[in-house]
Amino acid sequence: MSFEDPTALIALAIIPLALLAYVVSRRRQPKYAARFTNVALLDAVVKERPQWRRHIPAAFLLLSLAGLIVAFARPHVEVTVPKEEATVMLVTDTSGSMMATDVKPSRLQVARDAAKSFADGLPDNVKLGLASFSNTASLNIAPTTDRDQVKAALESQRPQGGTAMGDGLSIGVEQVRQVAEEAKKKDPKNDKAPAAIVLLSDGENTSGTAQPLDIAKQAKDLGVPVYTIALGTPEGTITLQQPGDFMPRTIPVPPDTETLKQIASETGARTFDAGSEDELKSIYDDLGARVGTEKEDREITAWFAGGAVALLLLGGGLSLRWFGRLV
């Protein structure tokens, strides 16, 4: 919580002084009560002694005063709200190494399922697009609010070929470029575009013409963060038998965590390692909150002022009901 006028909070020093005055006044009351000499008659008249109840109206009054003082300081809080306009590009690896089963049942199946959950978890007004890459890269679905299109495209993905990570990332950048450039025109001082890219890969760049780090620099210039996910474990392997091979070959396919880390760092985003289905789903949940929502500063003066008035009325009402007078 922050305050527009924090100096107003100095007035809160009144609260302990008022509390002290209340305690002193209560301690003096028995002296005056003793002036009523007919104690037996007093016992008959006062059937019920309020005891602890007599302090409640005063407590409400003090809380009301504290609430009003805080209201004068103009408090603000940060709240998480869905982004009004945002575009997210999923760029996923569909190379042959995605057949690896070190992430059960397979890297690609886990990636598909987690991406579908990610799509469902985004706010409805966030546009989501999908690109994929193996030997070459392609745009599967341009950014849209139709989640069914994205999920259908995810389901149709099949693992094959090499890893054109740079080309895939390049497609992602081009899809958010217009959004980023329009945002810069509206507010040249704002270096964060209402867009983000989520890049998932399980291996190093082996195909294509673009270098991943070169494309990451383009994303940085646009103010677009590229969140990266390294899927798989260092022990991951696939078995291939190519023409001319006498026996199938086992090929190691560890994820290229270092390149993915550099891409995220270059664009001011985070990188993640997913070695299991649960880890990947957790990462996508985190990313959904990051790219689909934003922090908004809101003034809550009315909350404190309204609460203070309610406490004042409640305290006064209880005092009148129990004792026939205000505090």
C-alpha cells in the first residue's frame, strides 16, 4: 500500500492519546459512583452490568477515527486485472527430438496438453497465436480470441525434422510487431508492448536461416518479452533408424537451456526448465498470470472513509441501545 499524502498519517498519533484519555476517564468513574450512597437500591435498579460491552462503542469510535485519518492520506494499492488489449504468441518446437519420452508420455504430448490449458486460462480478450518449427517454421494460427482454433492446431502437430528455433521466433516477433509499434506511437515513453512471446524448445538451433539471439534483439527493440521454456531432461534420447543404418541409433537430445536463458535475459523475461508434465503445467499457469494480467494502481480512499463512517454509526448505535447515550 502507498499513500499520496503520507504526512497525514502523523495524525494517527492521536489514537494512543485518545485511548489513554479513555482509560484514565474510566478509572475515575468509581469515585463518582460512590456518591450514590444507597448501594442496595443501586443494585436493584442496575440489573445488568455491561462490563466489557461498555468498551465496544469507544473501540469503534477510535477505529473510525483511524480510518478517517488513513483516508485523508489517500491510500493506493496495486491490483491484478486482466489486460484490456494484449497479444500472446506461442512458439513451439515440433522437431523430431520432441518424440523423446523422458517427459511422459512424450515431450510433444505434454507440450500440447499444457499449451491447451494455457490457452483456456488466458483472459477472453487476450489474442493468442501459434507458430511451430522443425526443419522450417510456420505460422499455424494468427493471433485470435478463438481458443478452439489454437487448440485444434496444437492437436495437429507431429514431431519431425530438425530445430529452426530462430525462424520460429522470427515468426512470433513479426506477429506482434504491429501491436508493439502501435503501442509505441501512442506512448513513446512506454518501453513495454502489450504483447509477449512464449518460446518452448527442447534442443539447440540446427536448421533455418535466422539466429535465435539476433531475433531476440529485435524483440527487445520492440519491448516484447520472450519467455522461454526448456522442455526435457539432460538424459533424454530418441531412437532413429535411417536408410543405410544396420541397427537403430540412440541419439541424445538434451535441451539447449543456455540459448533459451540468453533469449529471455535479452528481452527482460524469465526462463524456465520443465523436466516433467507437472512442472510444465505449473510454468504455463505462472506465464498465464504474467502475460494475461497486469498491475493497476487504484485509490482506495473511499474504502477507508466508508468503513470509518460505518464504524462510527455502529459504535453510536450500540452505545444508544445499551446505555441510552452516545459514547
